[in-house]
Amino acid sequence: MSNRRTDLHPEVEAMLATLESGFPDVTAFPAAEVRAMIDARKAPLGTEPAMQTVTDLTIDGPDGDPLPLRVYTPHAAADRALPTIVFAHGGGFVFCGVDSHDEFARSLAENTGTVVVSVDYRLAPEHQAPAALEDMYAAVQWAAEHAGEYGGDPERIAVAGDSAGGLLSATVCLAARERGGSTIVAQILLYPVIDDDFDTESYRRYGEGYYNTTSAMRWYWDQYAPNNRDDMLVMPTKAESLAGLPPAVVVTAELDPPSVSGERYADRLRADGVEVYAHRLDGLFHGVLTFAKFPLTPQARATVWDLVAKVLPSA
């Protein structure tokens, strides 16, 4: 792209070129076709980092529908009960799942010393908002009751998610506050898709040519929430107050269209009295944390692991 910044790290420039050429234009196909294209690119599941156990199970989701979970118990759980992170994957609300984020969930568990519960929430547009949020809420409630069976501490339940999963993590904290649900001790929002303001500086600067595009973001929102975006459980920026929410890690990526919205949400949390650890991954792009083999990912992840440690209460 001719107007892409010229000061990018060579590895970033090369990766963006690869992503731009290989990722489908999601707006050009029905959602089911996009999902099939993405699924067809999936690599075989790996086994690293090794866990003490990885357990696939199904719980009763909202309305009694089955909700698949994958629970990662790292070896550290042999010594003590660990904090538990209920994790929501990214994928524009439309695609990806526990398999696509298997390596990241393993790495999160291993490097933060946590039991990770990865949620295979219902996808849009077949299941529109707030279906995915309700699945996430059900998973948090389940973890509060059953984390101890997998080496987790049911008194220390956090939530985390990347991209669309970051939105679900933010909204489930509001749901727990409003409903008097299980206590969530921390929220970890990784380049979250936090609202539909497409006129921020980051959308204007990075909305085309940096893999995650403005047109794609509009499409994702239209799949997930064609209506009722005024509901704070659909879009957390609609909440009148963010007071009383758990301490937050908010990580944004500089070259990502939603980055300014994520930073503004961190500012709002802080203004409403929430403890916030915000960090911008300068020179990096949306999704970078899940590209395990990208040379700049290990350092970005190390930053995230350090921030997570700040918000997780010790036993």
C-alpha cells in the first residue's frame, strides 16, 4: 500500500504484506463462507507449551444450550491453587474458536501461572448480541463453582480476551456488576474492539493497509449487533458509569484501527476509579499476540504477562 508508514520494522512490513495478501475481504462474502475460509487455513493443533492437563468439556449454557469449554491446567497447579482466567477468543464475533487460540491459551496459562478456561461462545450472525456475552457470563459462573476441580482458585476469577473477546471480557464485567454475579477480580483486554466509533484518529490513520480494516470492523459489528448497540452489555462505552468494575489491563496496538477507542476506555475506567494498567504496543498490529512465530511477538507477550501479574491478586 503506497501510503503505509515508511518507518515500520522490516518484520512488521513483511508480515502486514503477508496478511494483506492472504486474508479474505470479509465484507465480500456471507459470514458462513468467511468462516469456512478461515477454518481451512487452520494449522494442526500443537501441544506447546505443555500443560499438566487440557480438558474439553461441555456445560449448560444460556437456555440450557450446550457450551463447550477447554480448560488448561499448567504444571504450576500441582503446588497450589492458581488464579483462573476465563478467556474469550477474537475473530470478529464471526469466526475462530478454542482451536484457533489454543497455543495462546496455553502460553497465557504457562506464563501467568493461571488456569485458563477458553470459551467456545456462539458466533454471529447466527447468534447475535448478546448471545456471546451470555455464554461468557455462564462460563464465569461455572468457573466460580468448578475451578477448584482443575487446580484453579474459585475466589480469584479473572476474564481476558483479544479483539472481539476483549469486548466480551469488558461487557461480562458489567454484567457481573449489574446482576450481582460471581466476583471478577481482573479484566484483561487485549486490543479490544470496544465500540463502533469509526472516526477516531487510529481509524483514520490505520483503517486501510494494516490488515484490520475499517470496512471489516463495520462488517463485524453489523454481524454481531445490527441493533441494540445502546445496551452497555453489547457496547460497554454506553454504560453511564464504569465504577465498581475490576482492575483492568488494557493493551492496544498502535497500527490497529480500534486502538484509540481502547485507550479512551482505559481513560474512562481510570476516571471512574478503576485501577488500570494500560500499554500500547508501538509499531505493532491487530492480532499480533496470537502469531506465536512472528519474531516480535515474544517481547510483546512478555509485556502482557508482566501486566497480568499486576492485576491478579496473590493467594
